[in-house]
Amino acid sequence: MKILLLEDDFMLNEMIDEYLTSTGHLIKSTRTGSECLNLLKEQEFDLLILDINVPDIDGFTILETLHKQKRDIPTIYISALIDIEDISRAFDIGCYDYLKKPFHLKELTIRINRLLKNQITPTQHKRLSKSYSFDCEGLTLYFNKEPHILPRRQIKIIEVLAKNRSLIVDYDMFKEYAYNGDEVDISTIRSEINRIKKVLKEDFIINIRGSGYMIKIPQ
């Protein structure tokens, strides 16, 4: 997932950033509310992890601002605030979860994994590049929000890559998901992916030599 982290404590910010990066997530971290909002204007994120009491613009205001803009991004609050009124307000304005400090970093991962399991996401569209996204529910590839039509097998290849962004998809996974478990040789899979790459207007499928292919989470 591409995650935006807002935490003003330098050491905790670094610890969360390093830990979540090590578990395969792409992290953008900030220590002020204003910088957080600026990043939200410039980029898209799959999840927000927000402290509440931070310099200039607090975590509550950030989520309220997004809702006014009709932007729905799953949000986990991490805060030292333990008053029930603060916790109630967090859920009233639409956070997904609330984690009281101090907490174990693995607990944060558990909350994130629960979110993924429940598929609480603002959209089933996975960003693949600057202009491409993939609708995992409708199995449709979009270029600048317009459908980019591909044959069914090629769509299945894009699907397994999109659902495993930032992870290597090996040839056995392609056989299972795109070829229904049929025995096909590696050269056949490579040829099909090369045909996809030739018709794409942006080159976002990366060949991992000897292993398979992947799509990185866009910056």
C-alpha cells in the first residue's frame, strides 16, 4: 500500500517509516499537518496514518478537510489522547481505526492487515502509473479514466500484477491466474507480456530477470 504517515515525534516517525517499509509498504512521512495536506494535494494514497496533536493543522482537521473535498481515504489515528470524547470524535468523522500510544509496531501492522482483509478501500482502482489504473472489481484497465481494452488473458495478467503491486509475480502465479493452471512454458508468458507492453502508452511492467514481473506502486 502507499501510505501517508503524519507523526511529529521524530524518532517514532522514523521507526514507523522503517518498519512499514520493511513489510513492503511505500511510505511518505511528514511531521506537520500543513505538509500532510500539501502531499494529499499532490499525490494519491491508499491509507493515512495520522497523529492528532501535531504542529499547525491537527489530525482531526485533516480528515474533516478531506471529507469536505469528498475524498474518502481509510485513516488510522495514532494518538496519546485517551479521553473517550476524543476517540468518539475520531470515529464520528470517519476514521477506520484508533491506536492509542504507546503501541507495538506489530499491532499497527495487524490493524493494516485487517483493513486489507476487509477491503475497506475508497476504490477498487489500483494505480499502476501516472495515467493508468486497474479496476479490480470490474476487471478493466483505464488510461486517463478511459477504458483501455485488452484481450481477456492480458487483462488477467494485468490483474495479478495490479493486486500484487511492489511484489514480484513469478511464472507459477501467472500460470495459475492467467492460464487457469495450465502447463505453459515461460517463453509463452513472456511473449504475452511483451505484447501487452507494446500496446501500453506507459511502460510500467518491470521484468525481474530470472524471477518474473512486477508493477511498482507509483510515487
